Amino acid sequence: MVCALLSDLHLEEHPDRGEAYLDALNPEGVDLLVLAGDICAHDMILDVMKWFSKRYDQIVYVLGNHEYHESSFEVVEETCKKLPSNIEWLERRSIEWRGLHILGATLWFEWEEKAMQHKDRLSDFRKISGFDDEVFERNAHSQLFLRSQIRPDSLVVTHHLPTFRAIPSRFKDSPLIPFFCCDLSSIKVHPKTWMFGHTHWSVNIQAESHFIANPLGNHHQKDSGHSADLRFIF
């Protein structure tokens, strides 16, 4: 089975709303497309997902933080209930597909006192309605779900980074790391593969799991290491 992974396309930043990038994608031979969040703005979700739906046989989609910007958890998630039937939106959900156990959630981050001193630098707190009231509870529920449902053969998809290993060396000392990574190294059962986004630099690390990220990054970014043709065999 051939799997493709895309994340952090930020199509809303493109002058053509991502049309050129999408048209250049090659879905041939791809059995499963994983979209690990920050694909587009909330008001583009249905149109963009319909585009993917017509070209890829099966899609797994986890929302990123940017899909919620200028909206709320409730409104965006109501939108995701209207996605085409071949798109599985995973928010603390698992599916069995062709013998593959797939589970996912956005994940978010834990409350940390030192990090909260820098919350004004994180746009989520300003741009997502009700964010302060929900984000830490959502993270707690997501952690409980993942810890209880992950199997050794699982494919896990989150938006936020699940391991400190994935943080680029240039950001190792950043006080904002707790807003980007929810380190789950202590889980008792590690999945075979963990795909994620949020970082704007590609990741391909074999450790307790195979950690993979394939972000495009912000418009005009040239150093993300993104490959539109990246494929994995399961």
C-alpha cells in the first residue's frame, strides 16, 4: 500500500489560493493520502477537500491550528462533518482501513507556566474563539485517547509534534517549544509510524517510532525540505 503525506500547505497564503500547487500534485499510484493539518483557511476547507476527494482514493485528514483561525472549534468541526465520504476526519478517532489501524487528533499542547509567559507570541490565543477555555482540555483528552488506543502496528496522525526529536536544532532553546510539541515519549506502546505537521521543516527519523513530517511551509519558504512526491510503503 502506497501512502503520501502532506502538511502545512497554507494554501490561503498563495496568491492563487494554492491552485498551481494543487494542480501539480500527482495522485497516481497513491492508495492513501494523509493530510496532517494547516492545509488551508477554514472558509476553504470544503472546496479544497472536494478537490482532494476527486483525485485521491482515500484520505485521512487531521486539522491543524490554522484551520481554526478566525473561527472557533465548534464552527470548524461542524464544517468537517460535511466532508466527502472518502475523507476520514480524525479527531480522537480511529479507523481500520485495508488492515491498517489509523488514529489521529490535532493534539495541541499542555499547560506550562513558563511557556504561558509567552502566550502573546502565539497567534492561536488571539485568533481562535474560546481557545484559552478549551485548548488544554482538548490536549488532555487527546493524550488519553492516544495512550489508550495506540498499537504497535498503528499509523498515528497528529498536527502537533509528538516528540522533541523533531524540533530543528535552531529552535532547541526557544521558549515557544511547549506550544508546538507535546512530547509523548513516555507512552507505553509506541506506534510503528507517526505522521505530523506544524513544523515547517521536514522530518524523517527512525526512533521508538518512524516519525515523519512533509510540510510545504509558508508561501515563498524554500528550506522546508518538502517533497510533493514523497511516498511510503506500508
